[in-house]
Amino acid sequence: AQSVTQLDSQVPVFEEAPVELRCNYSSSVSVYLFWYVQYPNQGLQLLLKYLSGSTLVKGINGFEAEFNKSQTSFHLRKPSVHISDTAEYFCAVSERKRNAGNNRKLIWGLGTSLAVNP
Amino acid sequence: NAGVTQTPKFRILKIGQSMTLQCTQDMNHNYMYWYRQDPGMGLKLIYYSVGAGITDKGEVPNGYNVSRSTTEDFPLRLELAAPSQTSVYFCASSPLNTEAFFGQGTRLTVV
């Protein structure tokens, strides 16, 4: 069965410092991978996604993530964070099956709370 | 485009009351989902639908019901509200098994 593990529940960091939010997954088949961001009192919005092709994926707001198939990881990085990046970040995976039928569901990690301090 | 619209944004229910959380999307997506989000627990899938007339249970369906009579609408029904259903509820839609688009959420308190 699929699962997603976000290794850090909270990440405090100072403004302009680099940050990495870690995500590992388990699956017996190929997957699609996603990072979402949730700002306080809002819904989730897509930061970036890996569907195929280059393993380095760039998203909005200067974030990027690298798909590592051998380590089953999809870590999110930003070289210099801003106060406005303070939010909850969720990693998600869905199976890459041609005939998934009713099994087209996203599996979610528990989230990582990023707190950017001045 | 409005995207995914949820109503109401906030609601307080008494134990035993019923209510329907509305969700509509204007992107012609086949897939729609209802999640609940509790602090530190991530997103839990309640119900989902792969198209009009087709619904299926997620991880935590007890105490909820859904219907999908049209592609656009996917209401979530709570029949007998319980304190354990106090949560933030999110509706989402997706075209295939790629990214989901979320509504702004409904914050429900059962007292």
C-alpha cells in the first residue's frame, strides 16, 4: 500500500536562510508526486508536481523539489525563505497506473509546519 | 474562473442536528473529493467521486453521506452531528489522478 512520510512536523528557520522539507513515499508502482502549501485559514494550493521527465521540478514562489527514485524521496527546497513562506506544506502521491479505475486518489503526508522568523 | 466553491465558510451545529456542506466546481473535472483536516492529522479522505452518479467511501466515511447528481456538485451530508465531527472540511476536484484543486474550506463546530 502507498504511504507518504513527511519527516519533520515542524521546521523553524530564519528569514533568508535555505530550507529543505523532507518527504519519503512507499509504493509498489510508479507514482506522481506533489507538494501543496496551505496558508493560515486557507485551502491548499499546488506548489509543484512531478509527473515525468526531469527529476528536478521548479514550482511557484521559488520552490523546487527533486524526485529521487532510488531513495523514494521528493524533498522540497528553497534557497532563501521569506516571512511570507510561513505555512503548512503537504507532500502527496498518486499511483501512475493506466487503468487505475476508482483508485485515483491522492495519498497525503501529515504536513510540515514551516515557521520563518525575522 | 471560480474554481471550487464551498459554502458555508463557518457553521456551528448542535449535537444531533443535520446539515449539508455544499461544493461546486466549474472546471468540468470528473473527480471530486471531500476531506477533513484536524490539527496534526493531515487530510483524511471522507468520500470521493469519479463522475456523476458514482461515489465511493474514503478512509473515514462514518457519519457522512454524499451524492453526485451532476459533474459540478458534490454535497456532503451530516445526518446526526457529533462532537467528533468538529473539523475543517475541504472539497477538491481534479481532472485525472494529477493535481487537485481545493476550495477554501468549511470550519464546522459541533457543540
